Amino acid sequence: MEKVRVGIVGLGGRAKGLVSQVLLEHEKCEITAVCDVYQDRVDWMADYVDKAKGSHVYKTTDYKDLLTRSDIDAILVLASWECHVEIAIASMKAGKPVAIEVGGAYSVEDCYDLVRTQVETGTKFMFLENCCYGRVELAILNMVRQGLFGDISHCEGGYEHDLRNSLLTGEERRHYRLKNYIERNCDTYPMHALGPIAKMLNINNGNRMLYLTSMASKSTSLNDYAALNPDKYQSKYTTLKFNQGDVVRTNIMCQDGTTISLILNTTSARPYSRNYSVQGSRACYYEDGHFFHFDTEFTKEDEERPESYLGNEMKFVEKYEHPIWQKFLNDGVRGGHGGMDWLLFEEFFNYIINGGKSPIDVYDAAAWMCITPLSEQSIREGSRPVEIPDFTLIK
């Protein structure tokens, strides 16, 4: 197999970006089918791909139509969060390799079902967490593996992104996130931070997350933003009760004593940040200051002159560039999200073509996705500590 023939399920904004910036351009990919519950999205995407490649793609509004097609080697699930597990399980049972976009689970049992199905069927599976392939994240992983950070004690990360406009136009845009913010109160989207951290801390590879506690602030920002912009948003949003707190903080204890702190902040007036930080015994990194501090690189006098290291991020990223990014920079950076998407799918296509271990496997997916329902439980129960399952026990 030289190319992976893919069927895409879910044709919203994420799919459009991936198709235009990665999938149509990737020499190891051929799009042979597209699917969405909305016919207009199916027609638009099929027409877009047909014109771009000069070929005809199969189109349907029922993902089950893809499961028996001989012209599909793998299924990409880019649909709404609540569909991910169902479609992935159906694909694996049909013997179709599958990759699912990120998003929290709706129950811990869904995570168990996902793992059990992959173990029972042996069908290839990958979780599409692109931030595991970020240039800075991989450089830090490289530094940690070389011992430059010493003993890691604490990591932080999150998803801080002003989505007020996106949420308040969710009904018109038919976006699933709005329903979640009305009905749920949890860390809906922990993976962008947790993925790189979990890889660095060897979660599911000798280390594991033991338990978490979560706390949510009150919800006021969406109502206030709607009231401030009456010409842009439906008046009902000024008083509608959004269950989702404006800020959700989740703290996680790991088996080796390391702690992880995650933040979700998507309805506040603020700039974008993944709030990534790593604290070791010999070094630290803070994303929002774009700086590293190393005992081996700085003197006491440097510490008293913070301008000597604030903003030094790229100096050390370039010095300790991960081999994946060394090659990528040499070949030419391509794809969306600063190249992360391209590297993610390069890994996926190589996995489907060549076999081997999944780069981000079903155990990773379950461990990271379960944070959402467990944070929901902890918040509901007054921030009580909640145990995190060890999905690797399923063999």
C-alpha cells in the first residue's frame, strides 16, 4: 500500500481545514468518501474534493455506509464529540482502521468500551491529538529525555481560547459545542495540554494518573457578552442558563508523585493560550512568558535580571530541536496549526501503511478522554477526589 484511501465522517470546520491544508496535499492520502448528517455539507465537500483531484468521491449521510466499502482503507472521525466513540467502535468491529479527533468522552464506560473493542478486534486505532507534534512540545520532550529538566515535579496546561462568538452563533452554525455548554459543567477539552504532558510523564508506560479533583467557577461571561452585543446574538442568550462554568480547574495526582494542573477557559475575554508549563528540579518552561530557565545555563545574576531569559523560547527550541522537527524543517514545514497537523497525519498514514504500534493508541485516548466525565463528577460532588481508571489492565 502506497496510499491510504480514507473515508471522512464529519465535515464541519475542522474537516474543511484538514482537507484543504493536509489531506488533499499529502502524497500518502486519497479521499474516497465523505459523510455528514447534513446533506449540504456532504455536497459541498464532495464537490470541493472532486474539483481539486479531478476524481469522484462517494458521499453519504450515514457513516455505516462506509464500513463495507472496499475503496476505504481507514476512517477519519471528525464529527461532533458525542459521535466519536460510537463511530470508532463500529469501524473497528467492521475491521476498518480508524482515527478519531480529540474531544472528551461522555462517560467512563464509553472509554472502557473503546479499549475493549480495540483489544478484541485488533483493528488499528489512533487518537488525533495534534499538539503532541508541536515544535515546542517536542523540543521539551527531547530536553526532558536528555535529563535537562532533572526530576519533573509538576506540569500545567489547558485550553484558554475566547470562543464566545463561536458559542453564541452555535445554533446557526450547527456546532455541537453550544449544547455541551448548556447541559454540562466539566473540562470538555483537556487533550491539547494533557496529551504532550502525558507523553512526557510516561503515562500508560510505567506511570499513570491516579485521581483528580475539579472545580468550576460561576457562569456569567456568555450572558454578559450576549447582552453587550444585542445586534449580533439572539436575545435569549442574555438570560439562558449555561451550566458550564467560565473557568474549570482540574488537578491530577500521578503514580510517581508528579502533579498536573489543567485549565479550561473558553468564555472569558482573553488571548489564546495552552498555558503550558513544566517544572523540574533543574529547569522550568512557561509558555505565556515564552521562556526556559535552566540551572546549567543561568547564574544568580541572571535570575535577578529576568529580561535575560524572558522570551528566550526559540533559542533553546533550536538548540534542542526534536529529530522529528529537524527533518520537518529540512523538508519544508507544511499543513495547518504551524505544521502539527501534517506531522500528525504523517504518523497516522505511516502507521496504517507500515503497521507497528499506534503513535497515540487507544489507552492514551481512554486515559485522556475520561478526564471530561470524571471532572464533571468531581464538580457535581463538591470537588471530591475521583479515581482515574487504569485502562491498560484491559489486554
